[in-house]
Amino acid sequence: MSVSTRSKSLALALLLSLISSLLLSATPASADEKEDKDRVKCRSTKVLAQVNKKVSPPTTLLKRAPRLITISTNCGTIAIRTYFREAPLTVTALTTLINSGYYTRTQCHRLSTKGINWVQCGDPTATGLGDPGFSYKDENLPEVGENNYPRGTVAMSNFGRPDTNGSQFLLFYEDTTLRSPNYTIWGEIISGIEIIEHIAAGGVKGGNSEGVPVRTLVIERITLR
């Protein structure tokens, strides 16, 4: 073989080796991207807004509270560890609502983005105006400070006044700082937060920073343990 032929063969071999290396290095990244994209799969579902439900309020605190609340949705399961010691009124009220079927087939109606980062659920009317017919006091409010509602926090929504907790709750998908921390913290997401992140990634209808989420999240049922 001539020197020229050997040089061409060597150059070809180096080129093939380089292409092979590039393909090998690109494969894991592509697989990771596909896995991230596909890790949350939401089933298409139609849920009509319901009439406002009224539930009889609890008359005594639970003696034995659920440690885990599991929310089954059209996008998967969200598990929440409860803070009964810190928020006994809230967990007692939520247990009453869950046992009554209050949340069954209800849509998470509101997404907030750009600094205030939550998905809001718990209103059968899907308007933000629904309430179970009773309210209870605030509990376990955090101090004013940076990230006082960390990623994974679960807190009650309210009607903008103290002690107006009802049925609606907030699932925080990113660290959030609230100057007026007036939402009762009653639990922490221990699995399934990627579902909330998936809903948030879809954005708000109309491109706003707050409103109805583009991606539909429906609570099919909630169980206690």
C-alpha cells in the first residue's frame, strides 16, 4: 500500500471513529430528554363544573389523623404527608371533606406562575368561589422570609381574609416567597410533584401569569391512610 493510500485509510478510520463517538455520546442525552418528556402522561378526561356542595362541619378534632393523603388524578398519583400536630383543625376539616366525596371528579382550576408558583385545587365549581359551607381558623402560618412556601408545600387557599379556610388548597411546585404568608401549611408532597410541574410547564390559557391551566388536572378520588 502506498503512503498516500495509507494516509487516506487512516483519515477515514479517524473520521468513522469520531462519528461513532459523537453518536454514542448523543444517545444517552436523547434518551434522558425522552424520559423527562414522557414521565408524566395525562389521560384525556372531560369534567363538568359541579354545583357548590355543602358539607356538615366536624364538631370535634380527630383523635387519630391520617398521616398520608393520596390524590389520584388523570395524570398520576400525588402523595401528601400531613402535618396534623401543626394544623389539627385543617387536617380534621379536610378528612371530613374527603370522606364525604367532596373532591371526587373535581378539576384543579387555577395555575399561578412567575414568582408565585402553585396549582390550586379543591373547588367543585371550578370557579374559585366554591366552599363547603363552613370555615375555620388559620394555623401553622410561616414567618415572613425567603422561600417561606418551599417547593412541595401544601397549603390552604382562602378568601383573602383571616380564618376563611374552606376546601381549596395550593400545591407549590417551586420555592415561593410571600410577603403576607397567610396560607395555612398542612402538608408536604412526598411523591408526584412532577405532576404539578407538568401542569405548570403547560402554562396558563391566554398566556397570562395566573388563571386556568392549559393542561387539565382532575382529582378522581382521594384516599386517607
